[in-house]
Amino acid sequence: MFARSIFSSYYRLLTGATLALAVFSLTGCNEKAAEKAAPGRPVLVATVHYEAETPERSFVGTIRPRIETDMGFRVPGKVAKRLVEVGQTVDVGQPLATLDEVDLKLQAEQSEAEYRAATGVLAQASASEQRAKDLRAKGWTTDAQMDQSRAAADEARARFYRAERSVELTKNSLSYATLVADTRGVVTATLIDAGQVVASGQTAVRVARFAEKEAVVAIPETLVGRAKDGAASVTLWSDANKKYVAKLREIAPTADPATRTYLAKFSLPGAGDSVSLGMTATLTLSDPATENVAKLPLSALYSQGGNPSLYIVDDAGAVTLKPVVVKSYESNSVVITGGVPEGAKVVALGVQKLDPAQKVRVVSSLSF
């Protein structure tokens, strides 16, 4: 009986020790697991981005030719043919349209006939003048007859010169019956057709020159000064990756009464054949002398008796305190000019409770 009691006590003691050891082991494992799985402090971050203090302003414009000529006939008449269409490229001297030449040819023939008649009259008057001179030298005629012969010869010479100029004018008029291009360009409008009667100088064909292209935009009155002094560049909607340098060539002296904007024309020296007329473009105005700054939330700034600083978060979750140069303060943000690199992630909230030795975890939003 005594041996059984001793064995029973030993068994209970062994069982208790085993249970205590198991509980101790489980507790240690749970503490290690909990310590291993302990997450970092969740933080909201803001990305540092530097840009011009005066932001760039963009405007939508249109590519237009610098010189667009309204071409017309120099003589009136009836249109016989129109030889070009809109969008067609023309070269120097290429015919664009022609007039009916019947009346012009008749005028040329009339001038030729008057010229021949004036030639005959001049020959007769010159011969009479010479005879009068010979007779006067011999004393066989009077001064009055001599003066009369001289006056008739002068009149005949004047009529001859007038007939000669008339022939030249009619020849020119006949050549004006064909409208030719005086420069290389593209036809942007045709305002006549065969059978139409046109007046002298009436617009017949509009030709845009290939010499230079420009971007035409409407500038608000608050940015007229920047348009004159700032830097400008142009990108096309069809090719947004290519940028063209633009130079202000002309700006309207008065604002448009409806839109209150000023029409500005920017020349594009580097525009090639890929830049077509009528394309939509974006004109960007910037001030090259403006300092680059970054705007961050005011809650991201850390300052306790020292220089203003920001907590930078790296990819591993470690935080580093970096001093920054503050340019100005706004109602809910701070404007800095340096101290942290472009693209750095800074803690935006709760910086007073951060410990530099503590790991953090970047989250998109905080939930409680």
C-alpha cells in the first residue's frame, strides 16, 4: 500500500512537470512568432516633386502659314479654266487658272493697227519737217510754215510713242489672262470656277507659302507679359513626344471683344514637312528664370527647436530625418527649395511620434 502511494505521487509530479514544460515551450514559441510577425508602424507618405514656382501654362493653337496670299487676275474677264484643287502643291510659275482671251486678243490687234498707223504718220511728218528745214535754209519758206511742220512732227512722234506703249500694255494684259503661282506653296482655297466672270483683283486662289510655319493661339491678358519675355515651345497632338522651339513673332495690340484674349503668332523655325497646316498644337509658356520648388503637406514638416526637417522613407521601411530649405508657408502646405531629392517619399502625417530607429510601413490610407 505504501509503495503504491509513492508511485502515484511520483506519477502526478512527472505529469505536472511535463505539462509545465509544454506550456513553457508553447509560450516561448508564441512570443517569438509574435515578435517576428510584429508589423511596422503604418504611415502615409507624400512624393517630392520639384517644378517651376510659376507653373507652365499651356494653350491650344493651330498651325498656320506665316504668309498666305490671295491671288487674283490683274485684268477682268470670264474664267476659262481652273487648273488646281485645294490641297495641291504648286511651284513657281505654275498656271493656276486662265481667262477667255478673245477680247484681250482683239485689243492687242487693235493696238498693233494703231501702232502701224502711227508709224506711217510719223514718217510723213518727219519728212515734211525735213523739207521745211531745207527750204527755210535756202530762204524759200517762212518761219510760220517751219513752225507748223515742226509741230506736226512732234504730234506724230507723241502719237507713235503712245501707240507703242499701248501695244506693250495689251501684250501684258494678254499675259495676265493666265494666273501663275509666284512662290512654292499649297492651295488652301479656290474661290472661282469655269464660266465665272471676275473683276480685276478679285481673289481667285489662296496659296499658303512653305517658307515658314507658325502656331496661332489666343493668350489671356494676364499672360501677355510672359508670352513676350518667357520661353515657348510647341508640341503637336499627332506627335506629342517631339517639341519645337517657338518664338513670338506678332501679338495683337488689342484684345478680342468677345473672348478678351490677344491673338499671338509664334514662328516655328524647326518645323519641317511633317508639320502640316491646320494641325492642332499645344503651346507651352514658361519662365526660365523661375526657381524650382516642391510643395508638401504642412503636417510632414518636423521642427523641434532646430532646422525644419522631413522624414524620408526608403524601400526597407527605415526612416531618415533630413533638413530642408523652406521658401514659404501656405495655409496647409510648405514650399521647399532643396534638402530632399526628387521622387523621395516623405512621411506626411504623425512625424512627431516617429522614432528614427523604428521601421514603418507605407499605406495608402489610415483606418481606425
